[in-house]
Amino acid sequence: MLHKFPSIINSSRIKTLNPYISLSRFSAKVGFDSLNQPSAQNNVAIFWDLDNKPPNSFPPFEAAVKLKTAASSFGVVRSMVAYANQHSFSHVPKFVREQRRERKLLNQLENKGVIKSIEPYICKVCGRRFYTNEKLVNHFKQIHEREHQKRLNQIESARGSRRVKLVGKYSMKMDKYKYAARDVLTPKVGYGLADELKRAGFWVGTVLNRPQAADVALRDHMVDVMDRRKAECLVLVSDDSDFVGILKEAKLRCLKTVVVGDADDGALKRVADAGFSWTEILMGNAKKEAVSVVGKWKDRDILKRLEWTYNPEVERKLNGSEDMFDDESEDQDFDNTDHENSCDYMLKGDSGAWWELDTESDADPSELQ
């Protein structure tokens, strides 16, 4: 039936009853429009103190990937940094030494014919098959390691555009060699900690063998990231209480902080917004718990937006034009009423000249009685 009364629908009375129009001014002040918009993801930065928390019980590459996966639950991982002194990269953990000892014993038994591998050992570079691991290692060193060294020498001796062409020519072969060498060759120094972390995407920094050298470098890097506002969430892998001050500084700057360490009631976890253990990171439990943590952060941000704070400049911009028109109309009405009253008084009361005063004889006798 509404199509029969177009004049009523288009009337100004119906338009004024629109609830959106009446609440538009209020929603602009409170900021409800910003609450309906999808919130942007936080930028996350990971800082790993390798001197305090090295991946001793887990392969470095897998530990780094698990850590990055857990940190990605808090936002987009933009930066991954790890610091350690030279001793941390040359040190070989206990589980790595045990694996090398077992591998050496198996090679001896295979050479004597006591045991035999069910599947042959395959070279990941050329695809050749060997029945003993020792023959595979010898083949790899005699052929592929020498070829790799020749490529490196050619690249180092070349200059200019020729060097760029050689790097592009040998890039795939060199990557294939590095991938195969991890499983065949034993690193001469350490157990490949720096290379494995770089393969996972970390930037690895080496400092001198001095006390607190890695802590100072890592702390300075965190301050630089906060000053440049490159991240809204900081993930620190450490149990060192020396980082309590930097975490408090991050919270004062309204940044989220997450600590990964084995100390359940450590000083860092008491200061940080969230804390996880290495077991939770490696088992994948931290990724599930991070969902509830992020939900609490979002609720807290919404409550902060709803808190009303008086800002004179913002209020003046929102209400300046309307208040100006209202004040002018009120002043105009007030002037009109004053003018009318004054005119009435002049018409009624001014019966003679202005210098003549009223006397008792001029007054009305009824009023005197």
C-alpha cells in the first residue's frame, strides 16, 4: 500500500524519523564505524637469545620453523633475529654427539658385513646408489665437494657482469649441493646452527666471546625496532631476567610482548602479556593457545576505543559549525525580545517629556489609596 502514497513516503517528517540520521553524530564521536571495520594484523618481530636458549634437544631448523609458526598466530612475522657468541656456534650439543657416535658405529658394522641396510643410500646430487654410507660419503667428497669448490673459485675470481652471470648460472647447482651436504657431510665446526637458522629465515648475529655481549646486542636491536615502529608485537626467546627492563619499556609503548622460555614462574613471564614453554612451541600447543590470547587483546583494544576522553580540538571540529549557528540564532532571538520589550515600555510609559519627573499630583488617586 505504500506505493499509493508517494508524497507521504518522501515527506520531511519520515526522513527525520530515520534512526541512522539521529545517531550519525553520536557514532562519529564514539567511533562505532571503526569498530565495524576489520582490524589490521599486527607486525611481529622475533628475538632469539641463543646463548640462553639454544635448541639443544631439537634440530635447529625444525625448532626455528615451529617458533615462526607459533609467532604467526599473533600477526604477520616481519623480522626474525638471533644473537649468540662464537662459542655457541662452535659448541656441539650432547644429542648431536650421540647421533654422530651411533652413525660411526653403524658404518663400521656395514663395512664388516655384520649388518646391511634395507634400502640403498642415494646421492641427492647425481642420484647414484650405494650399499654403505661410507662409500656415499667418499663419493660426495671426491666428486661433488670438489666441483662445488671449483664453482666458488670461479665466482670469486670473476668481476663485473661476468661474476653476475656465473652466480646466476651456478645458483641452482649450489643450492642443490648445500641441501645434500647437510645429510652427508659433518660440519668441521659446530653442528651447523647458524646455517640451519638462516635456512629457516633468521638473521643470525655473531658477537665476541664476552659476558653479556649477546644480551646487549639483542637489547639494542629491540630498541631500534621499537623506535622505528616496525612491530606491534615482540616475541622474546630467553629466560634471562636482564630483559625485564626492555619488556617494561615495550609495554609503556603499548606493544604486545610474548616470552618463550622454560622457567614457569620467571621474571620475564610475569612482565610479559603471554608466556609459553619450549615444549608447547614444539608440540604445537602454543599455536592453539595463541587464539585466546589474541582474542583478549582485541577485546582490550575495543574497550580502549570506547573509553571517552575529552579533546578540545576534536570537539571543536565536530561541533564548531553547529554551535556557531545555534549561538547566532539564540543571540538573534534574545535581541528581538529585548527590542520588543523596550518598545512596549516606551509606548506605555512615556506620556511626557523625558526630563519631567512623576509627582504625587500626577499619580492616579486610586493607586495612592
